[in-house]
Amino acid sequence: MRKKALGLEFVWKIRLQLRAEGDKLWAEGDKLWAEGDKLRAEGDKLWAEGDKLWAEGEKLRAEGDKLRAEGDKLWAEGEKLWAEGEKLRAEGDKLRAEGDKLWAEGEKLWAEGDKLRAEGDKLWAEGIIATYGNIKLEWKNWHKDKHSYECHLETGEKFIP
């Protein structure tokens, strides 16, 4: 029985290590996602500013139709504002695209973390089956700091992260 317990302890430690690595990747993915949010928000602000300038340009162009003599000046000013708005929107598009890239990178890290977590859980299940056969186990008492539950085996053994 001692040999089986040592094997399970070893597998349990590997499982915890894999879960910890998965958690690190998740945390990194969260950071990238947050950075992507910031860039997208900045892009949205530039879009909104560009929309305001565009709307101002529209107003000035409409006024230019009414006051033809003054209209040429206002039309040109509206064109400048419109062009500036387009530049800001283009810059906003770039920031949004960068934010999307960071989101995608964060999602990749989450997926890799999920894969490592699943690998650790599979290894644990295989270790249990190899040691005891098909026995009942329960996951209880979430440990927030370890991002894992305790594993309680039908044999009375408890494995705490």
C-alpha cells in the first residue's frame, strides 16, 4: 500500500504543478485581454472623436450650401475636419486591431492553460485507476489560492492542493 500511496502522491504533485502552470498562463491571458480592452477602448474614443469631427464637418458643409459666398471657406474647413476625423478613425482601427490581436493571444494562453489542467486531471484519474481500479472520488472544498478542489477518495484518503 505504501508503494501505491507514493505513486499517487507523485502524480498528485505533478497534477498540481500542471494546474499551477495552467493558472499562470490564464493569468497572462487575463493581462493580455485587459491590455486589449484598453487599446480597444482607446480606439473607441478615437472613433467617437472622429465621429464628432465628421458630424461637425457635415454641419459646416450644410451651412456652406446656404451661404455660398461664405460656403467655400466653410466647405474647406469641413473637409479638413472630415479628413482629420478619418485619420483618427484609422488610428482607432489600428488600436482596435492591436487589441483584437492581444485578445486572440490571451485566448490562446487560456486554451493552453486549459489543456495543461486537463492533462493534469487525466493523469490524476489514470493514477487512481492504476492504483485502486474504478473507485469513487469526490471533489470538495475549493481552494481559491490554488484554483483547485480537494480530492476525497472512497478509501478515505484526501489529497489537498
